Amino acid sequence: GHYGREHVVSLVKRTEALFKVVTVHGFTVGSTEGHALVMPVSSRLPRGNGRRIEFIGDSITCGYGNEGTAPCNFSADTENEYEAYAYLTSRYFGAEVSLTCWSGMGMVRNYADKNPVSQTPFPKLYPFILGSQPVNPWNFAFFVPDVVVLNLGTNDYSTEPSPPAETFVSAYVDFISYLRTKYGSSPYILAVCGPMIGDPCCQNVRHAVNQVGGDSARVFYVDLHVLNEQSDFGCD
């Protein structure tokens, strides 16, 4: 009953980079009987309603453990980016989505690092196609978002020693500036804090937003640190 109708198939890797790389070599389809089932590689699907959102973050963005209800152990089976807040938000607005996230990563300090500043925090890996293989640079012209949702900082402050406030704020400002060099001044940048962390992390995110110009620079602070209920926690 669906023959002759147009369908769009989405292929989503539900797990993050720490669960290795998935390579798509192509698709095999049955007889077309004169009908094209797959558009040529040179063709581009339309952008739908034109909305594009990029989400940058850590385990919260990746959907770490969201397929289970605590208490339970985290595994690949319990992570599903498609059901995390980034994909849910993009589907709500009918937007194309780009996700760049890695559990345990921070703006300057990764989770449980014994030092206040890590050698390889998230911004060091962000410019590359594969964070697990930081060799080939990503082509930022391939996906230029209308909105960038930036949610980093939870891992910086979730354990001791915390990074100095000035170090964190400076790195946050530098990362926003880097995004501007790649995307220009048009995209809105939403600097999110929460829902698993509060001050001083959120206070420092606000300081960074103010330093780059805030609303006048199309950069907005979004406070999410009061949204959690006990039933919201998944596997760990």
C-alpha cells in the first residue's frame, strides 16, 4: 500500500564516539521497476522547513543511560541519542539536527581528572570529523546551523578539583568565538547550564555569555538546572 509514495529514511547512530565508529558503505535496494528509490549522491534533499540546530555537549546531550531507569548499569544498550533532548527538540521544531557530544568531556576539565585542567577537553576534539581519531578536520560549511545549543560545564565541576573560574570563563568565551569564526554572526548561540549542575558552573557560564555581549551578540543563557526529578535518572 506504500508503493509509489515518497519516503524519507533516517539513519541514526544511537551511541556516541566512545562506542566506536560506524561506516556506511551504501544501500542495496530491490527492483525499482522504473522508479528511483534512492536519489543520486550528487542530489541534496531539501531542508524541510529550513531550520537547522546544532547541539554540542556531554553525556546529557548523548543520551547516556536514558534507555534505563536507575539503578542500572550503563552500556551501549542503554544509550539512545534519538530519544535524548537534542533529537526530541529538533523533531518538535521539524529541524535538521547535528549532534557533537562525548560523555565525560568538559570545557576545560574532563570528568574525574585529577588536574583542574585536562590535556584534551572537548574543544580540542570538536574541529575534527572523528573525535576518537582527531586527524581529519570537519568541513563546517557542510552544516551551518540557525541555532547552536552549547551545554558544557557539568563535567568540569562535578568532581574536584574544579577549574579556576577565570580559566573556565576564558575557555568558554574562546569556544564561542571559534564558533563565530566558523558560522558567522547569524546563528543564535544558547549557552545552557544544567540540569545536573548548578553554581559555580552556571554562574561562570553566565559570566562568559556577558563577556561576549549577551543578547546583543545573539548569545543567550539558558538555565536548566532545576528540571530533574528522580524518575529522570537513567543508568550509570
